Amino acid sequence: MLRALLVAAAAVGAMAAADGAFQSEIAAWRQARAASLTADGGWLTVAGLFWLHPGQNHYGTDRSSDIVLPDGPARAGAFLFDGHRVVVTRGASTQELKPDSSDVVKVGRLSLFVIQRGDKFGIRVKDPESQYRRQFHGLEYFPASEAYRVTARWVDAPKKIPILNVLGQTEPSDCPGYAEFQLNGKQFRLYPILETPGAKELFYIFKDETSGKETYAAGRFLYSDLPKDGRVVLDFNKAYNPPCSFTPYATCPLPPAENRLPVRIEAGEKKYGH
């Protein structure tokens, strides 16, 4: 009898320790998530997006500028756009800027970057004093639950899937296969994409039946490790809101039709209230 009680107590202790480790892991992930969002250069600092027209696009605080800035000189310079390249001129100096790179133009407290979406080129403005950063009031989550950390069967099935973004543009993206998993006794699939050639993670853009209710209407993001031994772990406790839920100047991708799940996934980040 005593031996059975000791075995049962040890099992309970092991379960409690495992649950404690899980809760600590999710708490640390949430802390890192908030730190990334609020960091210098994080998504909360994105304070403007200006699409370039062919020719010169003047920038500065002068209200007649093509790109009106909240800090810096009245006439800071110009971006010359020929439909394929962007060159910045400041006084006598010129510099070509690569889109979606670390190339930056500093103006006062601001950082300006070139982005490319399809055939559109634009200037993204980051401001450490952005209203979105100053007014940030924290994130809300569903209670962390191991029931939403699922081991999925991985099926290799490479193909291209069309990914629509909030600008209305569609881009074919590399999908290496799909993850097949069960929730609430039912079977579902999620199709990830590779953000870059040779990516070391799988990127999932999905909607579920909490979307537009407890969670962000356009859907949420989730990453997983690459498949191992025909399996991939999907931890929906780490599902989070896209940048578009925090700033109107992001160009987020939207969930493909394959990733609109007819189930409530009560895990991860809830919608950000304004």
C-alpha cells in the first residue's frame, strides 16, 4: 500500500514539475514577445508608409513634401525612383538603397527604409516616439494549455500557394508540405510557407473560429521547427497577432484558404484592444 502511494505521489510530482516547466516556458516566450514588439525599431515604432511615384519624392517636415515627416529639417532630401531602383539624395551625396534590407536613412530621430511589395516601392518610417509605442498597453492571452501543443504528422508535398496581402497583392509562396493534427477529436491540416530560401523555420498564417471574436479578425501567425522524423510540433500557445493589428503601416500576409480552420483554437494571443 505504502509503495503504491509513493509511486502515485512521485507521478503527481513529475506531472507538476512538467507543468511548471511548460508554464515557465510560455511565460518566458510572452515576455520576449512583448520585448520585441516594444523595442527600438520594433513594430510599434512603425509610424508611416509612403508609396513612391516615378521621379523625385521629396521628404522633410515641410507640408509640401511628398513624404511629410514628424521630425528633421523642412527639406531633408529626395528619393529618386525609376521604377526599379531607389536612390536617396542628400545635398551633394547620393546612395542607392536596397529594398527590405538594413539600408537606412536617418532623419532626426527617425529611420527611413525602402520596402518593395510586388511592383510597388515605398518608404517605411520608424519613429521611437510613435504614438503606437507610447500608447501600448500590453498583450492579452488565453490561459496557457498543453492541450494546444500538438505533435502533428508531417507530409512532404511541395507546392506553391498564393498568399494575399492587405494591399490586395497575391504572391506565390513556397509550401514544403502540410502538418496534419487533431484537436477536439477532429483532424485538421495547416500549410506553412518558407519565408526565405533555406529557411530554418516553418511559417503558418491561419484563421480559426475565434478570429474576429476573441482574436484578431485577419488571423494569426505561428512558427514551428522544421519537421523531424515525420513529425512537427505546433504550439498554438505561441500563436500571435500580425503587425497590422498594431500599426496601419504594415503590409501583412493573409491566411490562404487552406489555413482557415473550422475549430476554435483558444490558445495564444488575443486581439489587441485599442
